Amino acid sequence: MSALWRDRRGGVSILTALAAMAMIGFAAMGIDIGMLTLSQRRLQGVADQAALAAAASAPDRRAEAINRIVAATGLANVSTSIMPGRYSADPALPPASRFVAGSDAGAIRVVLSQPVPLFFGRVLTGRNTSPVAADAVARRIDLASFSLGTRLLNVQGGLPGALLNGLAGSDLSLSFMDYQALVGGRIDLLRMTRSLGTRIGLTGASFDTILAADVTLPTLLSAMADATGNAGTATLLRNLSLRVPGSKVPLSRLIDLGPLGDLTRASSRDLFAMDAYSMLRESLSIANGQRQVALDLGASVPGLLSTKIMLAIGERPANSPWLAVAQDGSTIVRTAQQRMLIDTQIGLPLLANIQLPIFVETAAAQARLTGITCSGTGQTVTIDALPSPGTVAIAQIDRSRFDDMSRSPITGPVALLQVALVKVMAYARIDLASDSAWQRLTFNTADIANATPRTVTANSAMQGIAGSLIGKLSLTLEPFSLGLSGLTGTVGAALASVAPALDLLINSLTDLLGVHVGQADVTVNGVRCGGATLVA
């Protein structure tokens, strides 16, 4: 045994065998790991291209887009996985946590995997291949602008001009043709903002900076004229800029440009437009410090001896614009609460005139962007809207509380008619409960191009406000009714005869204000399908 230990023959063979295993291991590390690294880098480049292609494609075309990218590279046996989700560029989040898989919110993660052949490594691992994988995240920032409370209908008579005169606090001398020119004129939102910057000396400033600056009504109307392609509308707006008061317009409370706010310029595809009438109405409304308007229509309403209207527009909820540019539902647009009191006189033969007050109130409706779908040359935008409940009444109204939106101005029955010592008292009130849920509206390419408004209606909304109230009216005689019971029937018949005219008047007013009782009107003013960007 001791001789065996002292025998040195064959030692080189043992060392050679051990060294050969080490050399094979080093070769595996140098060749196989190098091949795996090269394959992974090549696959990563393909994954980046695939993610961009998938993000730029419609949801049902993403797999096809990825397969085309993979086929063009000549790679074989590549497995793909597509995960839609949401990407947040918040620097406070670690990079790995910025993408969250789930519902499609404009971000796509693509994972590619491929088996790579092993050469020397198969000796050590017993496997012929080893998998490599690469993933990439791309997102497309699609933007849409939408507004709430935009109802554009063909309202006859001088009511449009009377409303704008009341909001402006001066005579704008608008004809019906002027109103039609305002409704038909489209204002490019970003172009208007750039023009404002030039006019107030903020050339080169961001859009948000310009909107937050002090802007007067004359300057705003001049910038609106610069931003419309309609020559007639532009001329009208410039003429109006000479008639409106120099009140300041806090535009940042009306318009939220969202992701575009930090930009100083916008590309030609960023076309977000609104009609000139709605923009003028909202600007006058927010510039009117009293936020209360009185209109006297005289005897212009058929069947009525006189008509006087009081309007009160509440403050818009904080951080809620009238028009927003958004990419998701993080921005909610709300209308302001509105009140309307219509005082009318109705003639009765051989008797005193009936004094009929109708009170109409709408609460703040809401809307939010739900999704944007871009497919080829077509776009689809979905908006969720929550219509507003409201209150309508024939009752005594405390005018000192009329513009206090925190409490009701209704105090009780009202005297419609007084004959000698007898009064005909009346009371009717309808409260619309807030029983509605968010309702989804879909706008196609034609709707967006034509700025077509869509309306959602609460379950408890009514049609024919005046007719509904008069039908529920409770008439009583005070202080006594002996021998005069037929008087209430005479008053009721007179009220029923003018209900259609009153309903038409109320509908015309709410058309111009943009909100009906228990309804919400939404318009998509523009959409931009952005290019895909690699983010991870």
C-alpha cells in the first residue's frame, strides 16, 4: 500500500482530466453565456419594437403587429405575451412598480422568450437549450377634450341676445344671425391660448401659465377671433370685444389642458375646438361677479301679458373646469348649480291678472373621460356622465335667498290671484331624487368632428316642467271660499292653456344655459391619437 502512494505514474492524466473539465466549464461560460447574452440583447431590441407596434395598434391587432415584427427579424421559436395596463411616470415610484397590469389604460407590456441552443453547457447542465426573455413597456398618450353643459339648438327670438346681454351687464346688440354665427363658429383652443399669450406679453410661456394670467373679456374675445377659421365669426367677436366690459376672466377655472398644460407649443394634430357661443357664455358667466341676471321679455311670450326672468348661477365646484383635455378619468368636469325664476302675468277676462311664479333649479352634473380608442382613421371616445337632480316649484320665493345655493328659497304657497278680499293660493313642488347612476356615452368620429352633444337623463327627470307643475297644483281660497269655489276652476283652466308656451320658454332657457333639470349634455370637442413611446 505504501508503494502505491509513492508511485507518481499517471498523475498527468488525472490532472489533464481535471483541467479538461475546467476548460469545458470556462468554454461554457465564455461561449454559451456569451451566446445567451447576445441572444437576450437581440431579443430585447425585438421586444422594444414589438411593444411600440402593439401600443400603436388597435387592441384586436396587437398580436398581429407583434408577430410581424418577430417574423421580420428571422427569429424562431419565440413565445409572446401581451399585458395591457396603466403606466405612471411618477418618479416617487420605483421603475418596476410604474406599470400595473389590468384594464387597458394606454400602456402595453410585451414579454418575449426564446430557447437558445447550448454548446459546451449541455455537458454540465444536461440540457440542450436555455431560455432567455426580454420585456418592454410602451404607452400611447391619447387625449380628448370634452365639456359638460353644452346644448346647441336653434333657439328662436331674442332670447339668446337677452341672455348674453344679462351676463355681460351691457347691451351687446346681438341679432339672431349673430347668435347663429357664434354657434357655428369653432374656436381652436390651443391657438386661442397662444394668441392670448402674445396679447398679454407671455410669448413662449406654457399654456397653463397663460391661462392662469390676468385676462380681460376684450382681450379674450380678440384671441377667440384669432383662433376661428370663420371670417364672419371672427368679425363678430372683434366687434363684441369693443362692447363687453373689461372684467377679468379666470380662465384656469374654465379650462384644464391636462397633459398639454406644460407645453409652449402644440403640433398641428392637437385640434381641440369649442363653439364660440358656449365659450362666450361661460366666459361672461364666470366674469360676472354678481352671477345673477335679470331679463324682461315683456309680452313676447304668446298667451302671457308679461314675463320677467331671474337667473342665478352658482360657483363651479373647486378644481372642476368646464372644458378639460384629459387622457383618463382623473379629471371630472362639473356644471355649476343654476336657478331660474320665471314671473309671468296671465290675463283673466273681467278679473285681475294671474301672477304665476315658476322656480326651476338644477344641481351640478358631472362627466369624466372613460376611454379613447384609435383604430386606423377612426376614433371613439367614451364618457361617463352623471345627470343632475333638480327642483321645480310654483311657490312663494324668498328673493333675498335666491342666489344662496346652500338653502332653498321656497317658503310656501303663493297668491296667484286676488279678487276683492279673496286670494287664490297655490303650491306645487317636485323634487327629483338623486337616483341616477353614471351613464356611458359613446362618441364616434362623426360626433367628434361635428361637436355633436349627447344627453343623459336621470331616471326621475321630467318632460314638460310647467305642465307637470300645473297638473300637481293645489289651489285654495283664503280667507274663505263660500260661494267662490268656481274661481279656482277658472284659474286652473287659464294656467293649463299657457302651459305649452311656458314649457317652450323654459326649454329655450335651459338650452341656452346648457343644462336641463335632471339631464346632462356632454360634447367631445376633439381627440388626439398619440404616437407610442417606449417607457420601460
